Amino acid sequence: MTIAHSAAILEVAGNVMASAQYLMLPQNLLTNISVVDSEHNELFVFLEGFKEYCFGAQDIPQSKRDTLYQMLVSHFETESQLAHAAGVDFSYHETAHLKVLDVVSKTLNQMSSNNSDLYSLIRYIGYWFEQHILEFDLRFALNVTLVKS
């Protein structure tokens, strides 16, 4: 076995381990900033857990709505802190965060007991996050990583 072959095996094993660590986060959405990837994964896991309320008769507890919103706020603060610590311009990225927080807040506050509203919100947030990670977070992670090196 050559050194190059061994290195390739180790790289694949590392990617498999990273994927296993973030069960709900597809490989193409990994930023390689552990705190960001962990929070993204937690958000996707939380959204998946929210689906139990979509098809049942029980209403969504207010505490669950509050938790979702606070998880988003907290995650966006994490990214903002990383950007500021690295000296990376974050204004455009932050604007995207503020816009989605406004939509989520309004939707959660106006949500009726009709849980189909929740299903639409979950789909919206999931789609928004995937697109946001691809369009903003991967570039952001690269900029933060380049500044650190």
C-alpha cells in the first residue's frame, strides 16, 4: 500500500466520521467549522422533531415555538461572533439572517392551531437553511478559515 493510498483511505474515513457525527447534515453542507456544523445539525434535528406535531391532533407547545426561534437567534449570533473575531465583513450575511428571523417570528406568532401552517414553516426553514448554507455559510467558512491561517 502506498502512502498516497493510505492518505486517501484516511481522508475517506474522516469524511465518513464527519458524516456520522452530523446525522441530519448532508456532506455538501459541512462548513468544517465544528461549532457551525454542530448548530446546523441541531437545527435540522429539531425541525425533524417538529414534524410530529404536523400530522397529529395536538397543538404545538409555545415552548417549542420559542425554542425554535431562540435556536435560530443563537446560531446567527455564533456566526456573527466568528465573523467579527476574524474581521470578516458580515453585513450582507447578517441581513439574510434578519430577514428569515422576521419571517419565522411573524409565522410563529400568527400560527393557528392548524398544524399545516407548521409543516409549511418547517419546509420553508429547511429549504432556506440549505440554500443559505450553500450561498453564504460555505463562503463565510472559507473566509474565516483563510483569515485564521
